[in-house]
Amino acid sequence: MFPRIGLIIANLETPSRKVVRFYNKRGAAEQWIEEGKQAVKTTRLSCQQFRSNEVRLWLNAIAAIIFALDDYGRWASRLPEASNA
């Protein structure tokens, strides 16, 4: 809704667009790192044995794939049929 206005102070001898692009990429990378740290912190493993947790995670992954395929199937069924022209 409102434009983001920021200030970058740097003593780099490169064009300003390249400096802004560099800092934007750096900021995105730092956000990904922080998200990864939060994911590790909040992940709860319910079992004490590695194998049990591995099976649990595999089942969650399989369920997510099944739901994604089911959702894709519903989406694809609403597409109009291609005509052979």
C-alpha cells in the first residue's frame, strides 16, 4: 500500500542500483537463514528413537504429496478441454 523507503549508506564505488540489488539479496538470504533457524527450533519430534521420527516424517511427507495431488486434480478438472483444431 505504501512504498518502502530505506536508506543505505555505503562507501562502495559501484553504481547505486548494484549496491541496492546487493543489499536486497543479502536481506533475503538473512531472512531465509532466520526462517531455517525458527523451523529447527519449533520442530517437535515426538519419539525418542531416530527411526520412529524418520517414519513419522515420511508419513507426513507422503500425506502432503497426496493432498497436493488431490488439490491439483480438482484444479485440473476445472480447466476447459483442449479442442483439436
